[in-house]
Amino acid sequence: MKRIGEWKLWTMGLVVAGFLTGCGSGGGEATVSTAGSGSGSAAATGTITGFGSVFVNGKRFETDHASFLVDDQPGTQSDLKLGMTVAVTGTLSNNQRSATLVRQQDAVEGLVQSVAADGLSLVVMGQTVLVDNTTIIDNNIPGQNILNLLAGTDFVEVSGHVRPSGVIQATFIEKKPAGTVTPEVRGYVSGQNEAARTFRIGALTVNYATAVIGDMPNPAGNAWNGLLVEAKGTAFTAATTTLTATQVEPEQDGVSGNVDEFEVEGIVTQVLGSGDFFVGSRHVQTTASTEFRGGAIDEIVLGAKLSVEGRLASGILMANHVKFHASVRLEGNIEVVNSGTHTVRLVGLPGVTVTANSQTTFDGGVTGVADLVAGQHLRVRGRVNGTNGVIATRIELRSASDDVDLQGPVQAAANPALTILGVTVSTAGLSEDEFKGRSDSSIGRTAFFNALSVGTVVKVKGRFSGGGVVWREAELEE
């Protein structure tokens, strides 16, 4: 995260300018179809999911002729690791993507101030960082466990997605040698005080009195409050949790111009209306032909993690596909509520425990587990926690119903049964057309079970009747 010399900025500018020239003005000569075939420009922002070239959000970009920026310095592909967040720009030809520029982007780099006793969060330079079973811990952290980090001594770099609350959902954490760290953070501005030349990001106070503020709006009053920004500095004072900034700039996802195929992964940070929202700093709009995978348009809410693919035009990503990343989805009537442990169990899903935390969003007229009572009907979205636990990202109170839904990774499968979150589901009563593929078309029993393996995400729908669940549909999910 060291500052780039002028010659390096000039060189990077030529690379980016070359790419944007290739993107064109967006109407012209690109022949990309909604299926992603043809030729034109391509870009993606999100998490590195594989190598052999670079895979971002599961999409492969050839990197034979790519340039790399790592910690804002020229680098190579060998500097990248699984779980890091990147922005890739390049070209598309007959479903083959080639990267022009790969730019690694992290969420915070700095001193570890505390580590939670349960190992599920830490505070880095005033930022709360959440850790879950999808977070990759680098092997330079002993035992690949954040409990082995030393608060007040160790420095880390965290890749991840900034939630609307300012909390960082980590995708990758690595330890950094103390002498190599330049304090840096991305997050939302609050408490701007122009007279004092300070603002806050999380619990961090940023002093920008001597900082270059570049493309930032006029700082008069509190005009910066609510903006997503990047702040870099040279000095962090732990005693006051203060960063002396050298640069403050608007946070961008690294992609500009018009792009024929663009995919963004991240957290929903604003919802302007139905199908009109932001993922991170990127404006997204859906259309009547947008396909939703693993969720519905009314589930695009603050804090939801999504991947969106489509065409970037005039700064707006027009979505062809929207994919929901919280793999667990439950629906049913409440059987037991425990407000002391912030947990809920649903009728028909024995053993499944839903846990709410400070990041859980509540909808439908309730604000927390304490507002819930047995018999109410809920829709829950979340992520797996152990064999049969769910950490809820969203809990919504719904109108009365006997519907029961269970969606999650398959733990075992042998026709006619499959197990999800410890719940054994018998599909013996389902007809051939009640087995659905990922396109929502019927595929039959044999094809459905042939497609299953441990970890495949499946949604089963049923109705609670006569003291048990009568399952009536099984569907493969992305």
C-alpha cells in the first residue's frame, strides 16, 4: 500500500487508458450476447476463487498478457492468493476472457487491536472484521487461526466486503511484517468535522488536515458523511485510534467506461427501489428479463451478498443475472424462541438452530429475536454454521402459512433421500416433474440425483401437515 511514484502512475494510466479505449463507447461494435458469447470487453470485481490463469467469482481470465497491481505496486500473479479481492479488466472472445489489468484491492491494512474470544471477529485499526467458514486465513498466521494473532503487536491485511454498517466481511486475512505496512482503510464516512479536518470510519478517526483529497467533493460542513472512501496514511496512533491521512479519495470498484460483460460480487449497500440498488460502490438495475438465482427480487436488501452479471453502460450495471450468495434459506413456523441466546427453531426442521447476531437484518415489523413468538411464520436467509446451525443474515416475519422451505449444501444423498443441515428429506413422494434443474425446468429424479454431491446447494419445498412435512419439490441451486 505504498504510494506509487509518478512514473508508475503514468505507466498504469497508459494500461488503463488502453483498456478503456478497447471498451469503446458502448454501442458500437461489440457482439456480446446476453449469454456471454461473442466478443467485446469484459471485467469482474470480486474474490479470487482459483488459479491456472485467474478465476474471479468462478470466471476464468487468461493472464498471459496481463499487468498486475498488488498493494498499489506493480506485481505478478504469484503475489495473489485465494480469497483476495480484485478488479479485473480485459476482453472477451467466444467465451474466452483475457485480462489486461488485475488490481488487488483490500479492505483494511493495519494493527490488530483486539481478537474476539470466539475467533469470529477482530478489530483492525478501528474496523470490526467478521470471520466465517468462507474466510481464508493465510498460513503465515499460526494454525490459520486468528486467535493466534497478538493484539497490539501483529499487523494484518484483510480482503473482504464492507457492509452498510461499516463492518468488514472478510474473505482473506494474512499477517504482514510490521515494517512493510502502510495504514489503509476503506469504509463509510461518519462524523465529519471540517473545522477539525477529521472524520470517522468505524471506530477510526481520520485526520485529513495534510492529506491530498483529490476527487473528493467539497468538504464544507459534513458533505462527506455517508460516502464510501479510501483513506491512506503514514501514522496510526493506537492510543486514540487515529490515522493521520496522506490521501483520501472516493472508493471505486476499479472499472469504468462501458463494458460488454461485467460481473460484480459484494454486499448490497443501498436500495433505491425495487431492482435498483448498489453493490459496494456500483449502481445496479434489473429489468423484466433479469434472472434471479437463489433468491427473489424482494430479497435484495441492505447487507445481502450478491453477484450480478450484465452490461455496464453509463456507469450503471444492467443485470442479466443476480445470484444470492447466502446459501441457506429457510421458511416455516416458529417452534421455539430463545431470546437469551438469540436463537430460533422452526417447525418441520428438527435440530436446525438459527442464530441472530449484531449483523442480522430484521424485516416485517420486528427488530430482534425478542419480538418473535412461537407460531409466527418466518423466512430466514443465512450461512451454514457447523452441522445444523445457521447464522442468520436476514430474518423476515411473513404472513401465516404452512409452507416449509429448506435450502442449503447437501451433506449426503442416496436416492430417494438427501440430507441438508442434518435434516433428512425423503423425495419418495415426488413425481418426475417435481425435480428441477438450475434453470427451473424439470429434469427428473435420475438426473437430479446424478447431479448431487456433497456441497451441492439444493432447495426443497414442502408443507407442514399431519405433524410432519410433505415435500413437494426439489431444485438444484447455483
